[in-house]
Amino acid sequence: MVDLHNNRLHGTIPTSVEFLVSLNVLDLSKNSIAGSVPENLRMLTSLNKLVISENYITGSIPKSLGLCRDLQLLDMSSNRLTGSIPDEIGRLQGLDILLNLSRNSLTGPIPESFANLSKLSNLDLSYNMLTGTLTVLGSLDNLVSLNVSYNNFSGLLPDTKFFHDLPDSVYAGNQELCINRNKCHIDGSHHGKNTRNLVLSTLLSVTVTLLIVVLGGLLFIRIRGAYFGWKDEDNLEWDFTPFQKLNFTVNDILTKLSDSNIVGKGVSGIVYRVEAPMKQVIAVKRLWPLKNGEVPERDLFSAEVRALGSIRHKNIVRLLGCCNNGKTRLLLFDYISNGSLAELLHEKKVFYSEECSRVSNTVAGSYGYIAPEYGYSFRITEKTDP
């Protein structure tokens, strides 16, 4: 026997202990010993009690301790041991008095080999960072004392009388450990319900997000198609009908129909301010494309355009011409740069003629032109807008 406990020993455990091959008891507890547990302790094959608790020993538990087959008591508590518990500890089938690994920084699960410790009566694994379940301990029929508090164990307790009779204090500090089996069942159901709700919420969120993206994409395509649809009409032949002598072509107009040149828009179309090659500024009204299934009414459109082109009145914006390719229709007007027609009307400066005295002095129009439908018919309709 070597009993040096409760002294003021410093340094490390000497490697020379390997020569004490007949040693039965080695007690170095309650000192200030540091360093790691030497691997050559495996040479002490006659050792039945090893106590090195309450020191400053670091490192991991050496696997070689599994060769000390006669160990009955192993106390390595209150040190600074790290790492997992090696499987070899579970093969010390002679351990019957005590296995105390408490108050260290051990991690990982309890080894499955602990099922072999059928003679063990006292087990203390408290105040570590061990994980997993306690299932493997359910087969230890000779246990009379157990402490697994303040770890990270989870799951159900082994369904044995011994585990059910232990006080809750031996399980304290394990937040995920289910002490009351009946309560665990309820909590498990609740957890399952929460999980299902989380899955459903996630699926719903993904579905809504995809729907928004799809609708946004369709809306973008529709708007872009409405604004820039004429760019896809290069292969269509344009029918250009001028009502005045003009110094520009259809292509001169088409290249200027961009967002930066928009001066107005409404339910019937978009109005652009376009500067022709000869510095002539005109207003181009591009009518919205026909909806699917809508009758083109080309003759009606042509008739209206011809009527507008034939009107000559000082208070009506002059129609310069029209363009049509069967899909897109453009109306070309003189551009008036001094504000909108509505502003002029409210200032009572223009358009007080005898012919118009029957209508409101608020007339639809945008910068640079008056809606031609109003100009030639003196009647406001749902289409009379920019």
C-alpha cells in the first residue's frame, strides 16, 4: 500500500511506480499533483484501489487502465480530466466498490461497455459534460448509489425500480433528461406537435414566398412586355400614316420609346416625349396592346385616326400621324412644353370656345397634348386620358 493522501505533494505522478508490480492500493488524493495519468500504470496488475482525486491532473483517462483487471475502486474525481470515457474502463469487471469520475470536464456518451460493470455498487459521473442517454446503466442490477447530475444527458430514464426510487437531485442539471415518464410522454407529444407546426409554418412560408416570386415575375414580364413589347416586333411591318409633312421615320420614333422619355400614362396608353432627328419635339401616345380575345377593330381605329387628322382647330393639339403594325398602335402629336392642359384650363387661359361651353373645364390631358378623343368629339369618355 502507498497512501500519500492529504499532503502537499507537487509535481507529477512518477513513472517509476511501474516497478511496484505487487502494489494493491495507491492513494495520492488531496494533493497538488499535476500532469497527466501515466500510461505505465497498466503495469500495476495487482492494483485493486486507485485514488488520485482532488488534484490538478489533466489530460485524458488512459485506455491502459483497462489492463488493471483487479481494480475494485477507481476514484479520479475533482481533477481537470478531459475527453471521453474510454471503453476499456467498462471492461474492468472487477469494479464493485466505486467508480467516481465526477467533477472533471469529460465529454461524450457513457460507453456501452459499462453494461459489463454488473458488480458495481457506486457510480458517480456528476459535474461533467457527458451526453446521450442513461439506457446502458439500466442493466447494472447491483447499483445502490448513482449520481449523474449536472451533465447534458437526455431521453428517458431506464424503466427500473432503482431509477424510479432515486431522488430527483441525482438527475439535476440535465435539462433534456426526462425524469417523469408520464410527463415525458405529454411533453413528447407537445414537442411533436410543435415540430409539426414548425414544419407546416416553414412549408407555408416557402409556398407564400414562391407565390410572391412567381406573381412578381409574371407582373414584371407583363409590365416589361407592355413597356418594351415593341422591341420584339422588329419582324412586323409598320403602317405609317402621316397627316402632315414630317421629317422623320417610324424607326426614329421607336428608338426613343424608353422609360426616361415617359411624360404620362393612363388606362389607354403611355405618352412619350420624343425628339426627332431635326430637333422637332413630338408627343407619342402608345396605346396599350389588345387583350387576348379582344377584337382589333382596325377599321374603327383607322376611322378615328382619319377624323383626328382632318381636324384643324387652334384649341386642339395637332395630330401628326399614326403608326400600326397589327399589334402596337402609336399616335403622334405636337408637343406643348408649357405644362399640362389642365393647368392652363384652371388658369382660364385657353380652350374657352363657344363649341366647348357645354363641357367641364377640367379636361384629361398630359404634358404637351390633349387627348384627341376629347378634341374631335367634345365628349369625355373612359378612354379620354393620357
